[in-house]
Amino acid sequence: MTTATSRPVAAPLPDGLTELAQIKEQVLQGPDPAATERQHAKGKLTARERIGLLLDPGSFHEVEPLRRHRATGFGLEAKRPYTDGVVTGWGTVEGRTVFVYAHDF
């Protein structure tokens, strides 16, 4: 589909893709904004923030950001955050490829 100026018009995303985009945004925000604020109050950064400081801007490629644990017992089945507190991937530091991981609080 195009407009009178011959530019493509973005079609609405199907429901599944819209949901996936929302989940990916949730992953980037972290599972609990209050916990993130508590960390910041202690002068600590999240795993993503630490990785962002280490790597060259825009170079991070995360591996399996939608991964969740399958543990049961002790109420763990009710708490299944994406990435399960571990952020992994690769990027560059001063142009050199590196592989990184960081544990979140």
C-alpha cells in the first residue's frame, strides 16, 4: 500500500506481533520497576545498564531475551521473569567483538 507521495504506509501489526513487541519492551524495562529503583537508590545499575556502559553504543545483540526458568517449588512457578535475571549476548568494545553476560539483582 502506498500514499499519494509513493511512500509505503505501515500496515497494522497482526495481534501476535503486537504482543511480541510489547513483551520485548517489557523485557527491556525489567521485571519490577520498584526493584530497579531500589538498586538505583543503592548506587547500583541493572545488568542491561552495566552491559550498556561496557559495550560500544548500539552494538549489543542479546541471546534469548525471552528465556524463562522452569523451576517449581518455593513459589518459583509464580515468578518467571524474562531472561531470569541473566542477560547474555555479544557486542563490541572499541570495535572488537566480545561476548558478555551479567546477572541482575
